[in-house]
Amino acid sequence: MREYSPKNDAQKKSYYNDRFFVSPQIPKDDVSSDETFSADIDKLKASFEVKEAYIQKGHLVVYINAKDNKQVIKFAKEVLEYDFLMELSALDYLASCGGFEVFYEMLSTSKHKRMRIKFFIKEGEAVESVESIFRSADWSEREMFDMFGIKLNNHPYPKRILMPDDWNDYPLRKSYPLIGDEAAQWYEVDKIFGKEARDIIGPEIRDAAAVDRYDTTRFARLGHEVPFGTDISSGEPEHTPLAYQEEGGVRLFGARLVTKFDENESKVLEKRK
């Protein structure tokens, strides 16, 4: 178990680390150390500007100009034989650089090699869609727009994919509150019941780790069950037996597969063996 630390101000900061922590860099190897990657870079440099290239954890990492992204992806597929677009997304560097790093993770099934194509864009700049080259880019590009606000030129259906169309801001930006803003807390109530119901229903609890022992309307209090909405602020009810299975245990064709749980026969380990 993780050592307990007070979390009285958990909603005012990231739970476990600094949100802007810069992790140590993984060592970068020279491209010339791999014959296949070296040949790929030579072909790529003959047609496009390569700002930087190196090998990291067995992957060829290539930085290009943002305006060349579609042409480079097509070249990588048709000439360099990287025929599988595994993933594409972005990284938020708004605080330090005022923009995003966009990346495409590609796999060559014939050469058994991986290449990661990257470029940097400023906030507000659009990216050319590569959906016409790889159909798998469709949803990933929509998610990149939905989560980071990066717009795609010539995408067939450039709409949000997870969040509602009228959602405020972009949830994967580092500046986005971890538990959402005021609009997020009231979104469901306002949409379904109207703002006039705010005082009756209350805000949505957006912190998935939040547990209030006296809240008997939003979660099951295993072992301390009471009727819905009961006020228990002045005292806890008597402990009720814990039962995780139906009466008689789990049976299949008459045979008992799992013995019914008995709290009195269970043992709680004080520390990991």
C-alpha cells in the first residue's frame, strides 16, 4: 500500500506530482548506429527538411516542419514502408513554449521498425489531416482536437469525439483544472434540469477520489448501510455484516464453486509479505 499523506488540499494541486515536472531525458543514440534507420533518414532528407533525428529506445525520432506533415506521412508510408499508423496525439507545452508538440507513431511491418515523426506548432495553428492516407487517423485527430483544441484542416468530420460540442476548454491541457471548472460541475444539472435546479441537486462531484463518509446519497457504504439520504452526521449506525455474494455462494449445476464470504473467517494483512 502507498504510504498515506494528508490530502486536505488535494483539489488545489495535482495528487502525486508537479503537473509541470520535466522528467529526465532518455539517452539519444546516433542514427548512424542503425543501418536501416540511417538509410531511411537519407531518403527523407533528400525530399524534406529534417530538423533533428536520433534513436531513442529503439525508435527513430524525426523532427520535421509542421507544413510538411501530410507529405512526410505519405512518404513514410509509400517510400519508407512504414505502413501502420499506430497512434497520433500531442503534448502540451503552452506554459514553456506557447504551443504543442504533435507526434505520429508509425510501424513498418516489413522492416520491424518504429518511427516517431514530430513537429511543433504554436497555439491557434491548424494541422493538415492525414486521414486520407491512414483511415485510422480519423478518431485520433478528432480526439486531439477535442482534448487539446488543435484544429485539423481537411478532416472529413472535424467535431469533438468525447466531450459535448458546447464543452468549455480542452481537458488534456495542463492548464485545465483536474476536477473541472464551474461549468463542468454544473453541466449535467443545467442541461437536464435547468439552472433553477442547482440548489436542489447540488454540483456534480468531479473528483473521482473524493469520498465523504457522511454522504449517503452518492455511494454505497459497505458495512454501514442506511436508508437513502439518512443524516448520519451525529453518529454511525451499528456495523452490519459484510456480504459480497448471494446466499449459498456461487454455484454451477448444483456444485458450489466459491464459498460464501464470511467476514469472521477472513484475515486482514497488516503488511505485505
